[in-house]
Amino acid sequence: MAFAGGLAAAGFDDRFDGSTLRVDLVHHGCASEEGYSLLELRREGAWAGSRVHLVDPTNLGCHQVRLYDLATNALIYSRGFCTLFGEWQATDEAKVLSRGFVEPVLLPMPKAPVQLVIAKRDRRNVFHQLHSQVIDPADANIRTDLRLSGTPIHVLKDAGDPATALDVAIVGEGYAAAEGDKCLADGRRFAAMLLAARPFDRYAESLSVRLVCPASPVTGPDEPLKGRHGASPAGCSFNTFGSPRYLTSEDGRAMRDLAGLVPYDALMVMVNFSRYGGGGIFNQFSIFVSDNEYDDYVFIHEFGHAFAGLADEYYTAGMAEEYYPPGVEPWEPNITVDPVNLKWKALVPPEVPLPTPAEARYAAAVGAFEGGGYREKGIWRPAQDCRMFSKSYQEFCPVCMAAIESVLKLYTQ
Ligand SMILES: [Zn+2]
């Protein structure tokens, strides 16, 4: 196991050829076991990610993908991410059944053979290796064909060179062939919302938004409880893991085939529907509906999960989900189990006590307020209200804002 390889010393062009390597993996297992199997390797278009920040400095994510140069064992690229499979492992179904989810991973295409490693945190947040394989960029089995070419594409905002822009791909989902104009109008509306939302507004010059509008055989996503299985292009469905409002796609390949028609760092799926729902998984996807009264809130909230690994700050009275093990500091930047030695202490004014009582005089303060991460007790959040806390509030708290900005810099520098 080669976790301790040296940091990348050579430049991007020495190591990588400028295109994108997509590794389609099947993440499989049950509640107590998991592993990865290779499905397919693909060469896609120009690498849209940073050419400077190759080794991930953020330590965000439940999993990490790492590339080691095979000749020198140097760590040349890494990124954190989370998975839908990881959430599924906590369900009752995973106690009695094994399943597999297709999880593509995007990487800069290496010039020389590499070792690909996928690692995962345990309940105490220590990383362990789950998968390892060698990838030779000269392998003739690396596919180069573009599926779905001919799908309509619209550039909604162009910030130039993808290497120094945050490139957002919005995939329109559940738009029938006659709804192409609606897809474009909806895409423009959400692109404008993103560009106006703090702190993204301050980076608007470095933000590109491209829209992919495949024609769907049906309007809207699947609704299994209503017997709707419509084969929409990105495979989106309500009722993920039995939760009526949880709208995701288990078809990572379909989403990535569509998004891969444009250069992208962040994948959004815009679902043509009016029922409340959405989902966001860190460095995988954010999914939102187009026509709900809370659509602006869901859109940005889910992107908070998907883009910056933000935790939900909400809970309800009596809630005591075991999603975050007691006593283990979550890797998410906006919740903590330690309200005294606080990881966001630099943002707390000296007059604010820690932990902080939920009183009106601290309504706008950064502190440590008990309740968050689906628990009423034992987890603290940075502010009384935030986009990650309630669906009526229209700003991120300062801690979430700072976390988003640190990730924005990874893409725009
Ligand atoms: Zn927050």
C-alpha cells in the first residue's frame, strides 16, 4: 500500500496529457463489506480541473481517489468524494442484500502508467485502501467514442480556459423533445441564480455554465411509488432509499455520459418537475427540480453538499441519527463535536461564548450552537441559521461561506 508517496514535484504538463480519464467503477457490497470493480476506462475531452492544485489540500470527503506515478511512487493527484453507495450502506436493505452502483471517477489523463487507489474513511475517520489497480494510458482498451453526440448543448456563461474556471455542467432531465425551449429557459434561470448567490457572485468572472439538453421519452423523473418508470436520460428518481423527497440517480454512467459532452468540474442535474425534492453528494452530483416554490433554496443547498462537502446543519427535536459517530470529529467543515476547541474559532468574535446559547442576541453571530447533522444533542453548528439549516434563509453562514471559497480557489487558480 503506497499512501506515503512523495508530493507532486513535477508540473502538470510533465505528468498529464491534458485530456480527461474517466474510470467507471462498480462500487459493490452490503452493510458490512464493500469493494470496487473496474467496468470501463474512457478518454474524454480537455481536463477542466486545476493544473496547479493536483494533490487535494482540503481533506474533505468520505472517500479519496489517488494516482501514484508507477515508476517513482510519487502521489501525483488526489481528490475527496462521497458516494450514494455509502449512504445506501446505512439502509435496512443493505443488511440483507448486496448491490452495486456505477461510480465514474474523473482524473487528469496521465502520460505514464499509474496506480489508481480508492481509499475510504472508517467510523473513526481513518482512511483505508479499498481498491487498487494499474492504469496504462497506452492501453488500447481505453474507449474514445462519444456516446450521445448530437445532444443539444448551450453555453450559458463562458469564463474562458476551463483550467482556471469553475466549469458547471447542467444536465436537463425529463424534458421531452418538445420542451427544449423550456430546458433552455430553466437552465438560464438557474445559471443566473448561481451567479448571483453569495459567495459565487464574487467569482462570477471565473464561472462557466454549460447546459446539456437531451430529449427525454417522458416529462419528469421516475416516481416508483406511482408506478412511473420513464427511462429519463439521466436516470433520476424520487424515493431514493425509501425517502419520498430524496431525488437522485443511481445511474452514474448516464449522468456522466451527458455531462461529458462539455468540459466540467461540477455536475448538476436539473429535473423538469414541480414536486419538492433533490439530492447532493460531494464531488458527484447535485440534483434539483425546476418548478417548485423552494427550487431556488434546494438548488443552492444541494450544491453546498456537492461542491464543498457541507453537512446538513438541521435536526428536529428528539432526532438522534447515528450518521456521525459520537465523539468523532466530522470531516465536514460546518459541524463539530467539540464546541470549545472549535475548528472555526478564527471566525468567532471574542464576546461570543462557546458553546453559544441560541438566544436572540446571537442571532447573527458565528459561534457553536447545539443541534446539527441530524442530531439534537452532541453536534454543534456555526450559526443559528444558514442555507444548510433551514429552507427559508437565503444566505450561507460565514463558516459555510469560507468553506465554499476555499474550494472555489481550487478550481479558479
Ligand atoms: Zn452554514
